[in-house]
Amino acid sequence: MGNKFADLVYEGKWFTPKREAIQAFIESTQKYVTGEVKFKLYKGNIIKAGTTSPYSLYSESLASFTTGELYDHHDAEGFITLFGLPSKVRAMKMMEIERKNK
């Protein structure tokens, strides 16, 4: 969205419905983006030292996926299968093509 917004500004299209729509989208998606970010500066490096937000979705009880009722390890199997399906189908198709070309 940042690039699209920058392009509109660069092209002089500030007073357009498209710019207004993009800006409304950005404002609505950023409504709950607030908080504090801490960094440490050390020998030319920037190291993240922590973040806090009243709207953070991070839950320490879910971070390890070992406790709690919201995550079932068996869910991962289905996700992995579904996520890998396009690669599996492509591999099968490529093997089929290779067999035909022999």
C-alpha cells in the first residue's frame, strides 16, 4: 500500500477518489497499531529489545504451542498437506511429462 500511495502522490493525484480510498483503508487497518518498541544500539547495530501494545495478539501461552486449548498439533498436519499441495501436484505433473518424453 505504501508504494501505491507514494505513486499517487508522485503522479500528482492527491485530490482523487483513489487516494482517498487508499488513505481510508490505511487508516482503518492502522486503527489499533500503537505501542512501544525498544531497541539497543551496540557497535553500529540495532537490536530489538522488546515491544508492547495494548492490542497485541501475542500470547505467551500460545508461543510455544505446547499448552493451551487454542492450538492442536494435529491441525499442523492438514495445513502442511494443504500448503504443500501445489508443489506436490507440480512434481507429479513433471514426472508424468518426463515419462512421456522418454
